[in-house]
Amino acid sequence: MRGPRLYDWAWLDEVTTDTDPDDHGRNSLLIRKNYTTGELAFYRCCSPQPVSLATLVRVAGIRRTVEDGFQAAKSQVGLDRHQVRHWNSWHRFTALALAALAVLTICAADA
């Protein structure tokens, strides 16, 4: 398990971009600074309606959970073992691997 995450957050709301003139959502920039290393991470945030800083920080924090899930799928059910040659075979393999991971998770929770 990884240690606690201690960050400073900065948020620039209503950032304008010229990349997509048809984009009618709200664009903002979320900046994360690590307390110990000073490393910066930048998140471009787009939402159809206004959101709070707390919501953006919570969503940015979910990334670690998603990465842990992918790592578990790679190590436990071989999600990264398929050699992609066709969309259909990749889709079937991925669905089967994730179904196997769900079964293993349920079995571990019951034990």
C-alpha cells in the first residue's frame, strides 16, 4: 500500500482555449504540487456545468484507484498478455479477463 498523499492544489477557473471553438463547457486548469518533492502535475478539466474545487480534487484522486485496478488485473488475470491483432479478439480477451478479476474479487470478499 502506498503512503498518504499530501498535495497543495491550485485552480484556475474559466480558462479559455482556442483549440475547440465548438466547446461550450467550462474549462479550467487544476494544478497539484507534491509537498515533499515539489513535483507539479497539471489537469485540464472540462465540465458542462460549474463544479467545485473539492469535486475536481476528488476526481483527480480517483486516478490512483484506477491504476491500482489495472495493476491487479495485469498481475492476477494477465490483462496485459494479449497480443492485439484484431479488435474482436482484444475485446473478448479484455472482457474475459475483467470478468475473471470480478470473480476473484467476489471470492476474496466472501473468504
